[in-house]
Amino acid sequence: MEVKAKSKFRSGYYAKERREGYLFVLAPVLQFFLFAFVPLLFSLYAGFTDWTSIGKADFIGLQNFKDIFTDVNFWKSIWNTLFMMIGIPIGLILSLLLALAMNRDIPGKNTFRVLYYIPVISSIAAVSILWRWVYNGDYGLLNQVLSVFGIDGPNWLNNEATVKPAIMAMTIWKGLGMSMLLYLAGLQSIPKDLKEAAEIDGANTFQIFRYITIPTLKPVTFYLIITGIIGGSQMFIEPSIMVDNGGVNYSAATVVYYLWDKAFKNYQMGYACAVGWILAIFIFIITLIQFKYKGNEVFGE
């Protein structure tokens, strides 16, 4: 009898504990459904409507998607977004070189680490305003430096040929600190025994870097590529602050800027929802391909 009483007490105690646990979990679950899942479903429906965000949403089927794929500015925004993603491999190479330098026992290395990380924690809006001043064609810092060497710099942000590389350079500069820090953590986690064994076998510095360092850093590189593609696809603040109206002939507008332009300037909210779903599908497919063809190779090692 005593054993049965203890068993009932324990089961009642655990049931109460489970109920309390569900109550703790309930708040974030409700938050997800109310502020994420339900709006997500509504945006899918809105993508098939002619909705201005005010009033009734009239169902128009696939018309929004047809209009998107025949809009020249949409394809320009796609090209601009992909072009600026060229900065992802450039940033990875530079951050790896910086991490290799910061991993050495050099004077003031901690100071350099802090200096390279400051742009990461700085406001992207403030940084964009700062770089807009740097790129100014009349009194910008960059053109003043170039004038010292007798070079007449262009109006960087008002020139179709230079606006995308200019914004891309700024995004590379801002992201270097985070990538460098992750690579530095990866370098410091490489067992010294591997390098010592390779040196005993006669491997030189380049061979150690190629056959030990690079393979060991594959998970870090994989993570940075995935997050870089997702972040690059969603670039908005930089072009919206650094240039006006998407740049000359829409030369700096990204996909998200195009979405915002349609939603909040032209009040085509249903059209913008359709653009958002196209972007979401693109990001999902790219991420899926990365995990399918590179994920097993990276994490398997």
C-alpha cells in the first residue's frame, strides 16, 4: 500500500510538472503562431490579390507573378543583388587572411581584433551614412585621398558603373570582423598534434595550410557562405540610405528594396507579398542545394 501511495504521488507530481512545463512553452508557441505563422499564411494569400494594405483584397490569381517577371526593374534588382554577393567570397578570403595574422603572436593583436570587430557592432544605418559621405563625389574622403595622387575620382554613388562595387566594398568592410572572429576560433581549435606530425613528415607551410587548415575550417566556411547568401539576399538598409530611389536607372536597388518600393511607395502590398515569396523560395532552394551537396561533405569530416 505504501509503495502504491508513493507511486501515485510521483505520477501526480510529474503530471503537474508537465503541465507547468507546457505553460512555460505556451507563450513562445502562441507568439510564433500569432506573429509569424498566421501572417506568413496571409502573405501567401495576399500574393494572389490586388491589395493596397487598406480595404478589401481582390483575388487576381497569378497576375502579380506575371507582372513581376515582366518588370524590368525586378530583373535589375535581381542582377544587383547577385552582383553584390560577389563580396561574399572576397570577404571570406580577406577575413581568413586576417584571422591567420591575428592568430600569430604579434604585438597589439588584441587591439587589432577589437578594431576589426567595431564595425560589426556599429549601427548599419550609421555606417551607411558615414560611407555615403566617404563616397561623395564633391567632398568625400575617398576622392580627396585619390586627388593627392592626381586621380580625379568619380561620383561613386551616382554612377551606374561604380555604385554596386562601392556598396559591396562597404558591406565587405562591415562583415570582416565577424568572419575573422569565427575563423580565428576555428584556427585555435586545430590540434597542434596534426601540424607537428605533418612537419615531422616533411610538410611545408603551404601543404599544412592546404591539407590541414582548410579542411578543418570547412564547417566555418560553410556556415559563413550560407549566412552570407541569406543576408545578401535580404540587403536593404545599405542601398536605401546610400543612394536615392534605388540609384541611377535602378542600378543599386536590391530585391528587398524593390519589395519595399512596391509595398510602401506604390501601395501594392499584394504585389510585394508575391515578391517576398519569390525571394523566400530562392533562398530556400539555394540553402537546400548547399546542404545537399556540401553539408554531408563538411559535417562528415
